[in-house]
Amino acid sequence: MGVNRLLRATSGLRRAAAALSVCLLTLTNTVSALAQSAEGFKAELTVRADQPRGTINRNIYGHFAEHLGRLIYGGLWVGEGSSIPNTRGYRNDVLAALKRLNVPVLRWPGGCFADEYHWRDGIGPRDKRPRRPNASWGGADTNAFGTHEFLDLCELLGAEPYVNGNLGSGTPQEMMEWIEYMTSDSDSTLANLRRQNGREKPWKVPYFAVGNESWGCGGEMRPEFYADEYKRYATFVKNHSGNHIQKLAVGSQSDYYEWTEVLMSRAARQMDGLSLHYYTLPTGDWAKKGSATEFGEREWHATLARTLRMDEFIEKHSAIMDKYDPQKKVGLLVDEWGTWYDTAPGRDMGALYQQNSLRDAVVAGINLNIFNNHADRVRMANIAQVVNVLQAMILTDGDKMLLTPTYHVFEMYKVHQDATLIPVELTAPEYRSGEASVPTLQASASRDKAGAIHVSVVNLDPNRAAQVTLKINGAAHANVTGRVLTAQAMNATNTFERPEAVKPETFTGFKSEGGAITLSLPSKSVVVLELR
Ligand code: AHR
């Protein structure tokens, strides 16, 4: 054998050995993953139907639509002349998908954009409306979507409008006149202008916010200054013609407790609600937030650990609110929440478009459970945002549309809207990553008006299934059904090529014997059960 042939033969052998070792490694990983998931972990979940609490306000399942990226233009609104099928300019596919969610409330026009928005730009004939730069998010706004378009959309969806006023660059007079324009049935000049623009009857506008993030993009204010400004502006937020407005004050972000303390001590009597904003970043670092789709178990765990902090923030802000408002007249409104990732390469940074994976579905399930369990104080929550922006329900690309994993969680959880909260007790192991640990399971439950009990459970563990003994105290149940959302991969997504890769399936992992129910919850899953 010549030297060259010998070298070729040995390198062939090395390649074969390397390939074999990759096979063995894959096999070992698969076997250990199978062993882990077959082994699972044991847990107990007790649903205290004998201890009903208050009502879960349906507005916890609320949404948010800002003039940002492709949310309004392209996502909701394409205009009457578009080749994309539409109803008076609203995309039919998006409208139909949102109707299936029972959207209870929709917040508009921002966000940061609210404090630069002047409502008169968005009324009257569309071809006469001014184009304005969107100073918050880039590009120009044609103002084709304005007050009439927003309030008509709410009517089409059967959602209550939540209008966010401009405190940062507007005046109390502008705010006062906007409200009169929308809600007055009188013979005033502004009510007549609305009629002239095509709307005879006034709209009902039950929620109106005085500014947005006034500690940041809304004006960089100190809480003391904002509290005074809030009271001044809120004085001119008037009720007309039987419309009753709940006045909402700008609240804190995450752990900015001093803001809540100052606002509650100085202005609690003048407000119906105080907001809270908290975004989940996998890294917690705004300069390098993390990818929406390229992540491993470390980032999965870190994201869930950070999103669970919502519970702590609500607890602590509520404790401050309790000091000044023990009767809980003022609602805590989490009117911006959700995941926020780095913009994918090649995408417009200002548009905040991001993919949405099974991890987002788990984040949604966790947060909605937290809000349900704090229904005594949390009266509204608005995920950011509804289409094509941040943790969206819906993504569009031209005439194509897909429903995200997060959409499916909202659709599965809609049974909790306006149902009676039932406390749950969970005994489950921790899910650890290095030094950090989170619960493996997290849940909430409610009883709807027809008497059915709904239990939503999230298995945060991406490797192990949960064997759960479910006990229902204080209610009989003859029939159990359920749905589950899961996928093989933590970062599974729906794409325009495979729009149904992640979608709910019928849940069959339960046994009901002699009054005892056992559940087998897949790893990394969201399950909603119905017991009748
Ligand atoms: O949701 C995107 C932005 O996040 C909102 O405009 C602002 O209120 C927040 O900082």
C-alpha cells in the first residue's frame, strides 16, 4: 500500500469513528431525554372550589395597539382600496382571528406615541389629514387611522375602548375637547363636528389614561410633579351624556415603588386605576436582550425566572396601594407586559417585530395565571402588542397572516373572563438551572357562570412531564375535558410556511377514577382543563 493510500484509509477510518461517536452521543442524549421525560415528576394540585374569591375581570385579557411598526398600518388597517380582503379598511383575516379571542378591551394610540399624538390630526376626510413624523418609532404617520377608525374597530370587535391621552406634549384643553368630541350627545360644535365626520351617536369611552410612562418617554417627570399634573389634567376629563370614564394614572415600571407611593399618597382619590409596566427580557439587559428564537435551556430558564417576577411586583405595588386604598377602589392595570427580544438581523429596529415561540406561550400562561390570582387588585392587563409588535397575537406579511403560540394561550384562557376566581394549592418540585430555581408548575382556576370549573396549568420544565394528582374541594365533577399547547422544541414557532406548527390539541393525559383525577402534563406545556 502506498503512503497516500494509507493516509486516505486512516482518514476514512477517523471520519467513520467521528461519525460513530456523534451517533452514540445523539443516542445517549435521546435516551437520557426519554428517561427524563418518562420519569417525570410528581405533584399535587388542589382546587379550592369551596373558597371562591372575587371575579376575574375580563379586561385582564386585554390588548394594546400602538402606532408602531406594522401594527396599525398593514396589521390592522389596510384601507378600503387594498387588495387584501377588508371591511371598511380593516383586514378581514385579523378581524376574524381577534373576534375569536373575545378581546374585552383595546388600548390605543400608545405607548410613547400617545404623548406625541394630537387627535385633530386623525379626523375628517382621510385625504386631508396631515402626515406627521412618528417621533417615537420612526417613519411617517398618514393619520388614516384615527379616532373614528379606532372606535369603530372596537365596536366591530365588541371590545371596550381604552384611549390613552396626551399629557407629555398636549394641553388639558386638547384632552378635554377630545373627550367631548367622542362622547357628547349635545348640540355643541365638537359633537356636531363628529356628526359631520360620519358618526351621529357618541361612543362610550369607559377608560381614559392621562399620559404614558411619564417617568420616561412621556416627559421624564418626577413622581411629585406627575402627581400634580395628573390631578390638573384629570380635572378636565369629564363625563358627557351618560358616559362614565374611569380615569387612569400613569404608574410605575417593575420595581419603581417610590412612584406608586407618591401617586397613591397624593392622588388616589382622583383616580380609578394606576398602571404598571413590566417587560420580560431573557437577559434583563436592554442593550442585549436575547434572541426570540435562538436560545437554549439556560435562556429558557432565565426568561421564565424573570417573567415570574411579575408576581412579586404586583404583590409589592398592591401592598403600597393597600396602605392608601384599603377598600381596593383603585385598580392596578398592567397595561403593558410581555416579552421583548433583540430585533432579528435585517429587520427595522424601530418596528419591534419579533417571532413568537412556545417559550412565549409559556410566558403568557404564567402571567395570565398571576393576573387571575391577583384579581382582587389587578383589574386590567394589556399585552404588548396585538399584531406584528413585541409579543404579538398575530403576525402578518402582506396578505398572509399567522396566529402565534401566544394567541393560542389567550384563546384557551378566555374561559376565565368574568369567571369567579378559585384559589389553587400546588405542591411541586423546583426546576433548577445552576443556582437559580423556579417552580415546575404554576396554575390558576375559576368557575364560569354555567358552573364549569376551568383550571389552567403551566409546566415550566422543558424536560420532564408532570404526574399530577388533582383534587377539587367543594365541587362535584363528572366530566373532564381539556386542551394542551406544546411542541417538541422549546423554540418551536409558527411561520408563514408552517402556520400551524404550534397549536392546541385535545388533552387526553388524564384518568378519572373514583373521584381522583390524575394528570400527565407534557414537559413545556400549557394545559386548560374543564370540569363539569
Ligand atoms: O410597547 C412599546 C413601548 O414600550 C411603549 O410605547 C412604551 O410605553 C413602552 O416603553
